[in-house]
Amino acid sequence: MSKPDKYIGLDNEINGGMTSIGKIIRDAWLFELIEANETCEGWNLAGIDALLQKVNTEWDKYGCMVSQLPEPLAKRHHQIYTQAIKKARVAGWSGEHETADEDE
């Protein structure tokens, strides 16, 4: 089976969008690199990678730490991720996969 050449879009992601690409998109919303309703559906992987580079450039300004974000960005981050977590939990995501190795 070959890999798809187009991204399926955040709304169509597994785990309610709690994926690496989902994080890139939410962070792009945070830094207003794309519109808040952009799900990147139909984007090619080069486009996603270019967006990742822009997101990383923004995070570098804050030491890649949420705690270093200025208050307006910290508030927006909280809103975006609180909503995303609620949606993902409804879709069956629990977060256990992401933290499974922390107990070892």
C-alpha cells in the first residue's frame, strides 16, 4: 500500500486529530500562520513540512515552551488545546499512547 500524497485534513484524522500533523496545524492557528478554520485537507506533504518550519520558527522565539508565551498567546494556546482535547476524547483518544513510556 502506498502513502497518500495528500493530507486528509485535521477533521478526518485519527484520535480526534491528536497526531503530529494535528499539532502542527493547531500551532499554526496559535501563531496565526493559517486561518483558524484551515484544516489543511488536500495539502501535499511538502506544504505541511513548510508549515512545520514556520511553526518551529515561531516556537523558537519562546524557547519552545508554552510557559514562555506572552499572555495573549498563552491564552489562545489554552483555548485551542482545551477544545482539541475535548474533541479527541469524544473520538476515543485518551492520551495514554503519548505518555506510555513515562512510567518506565
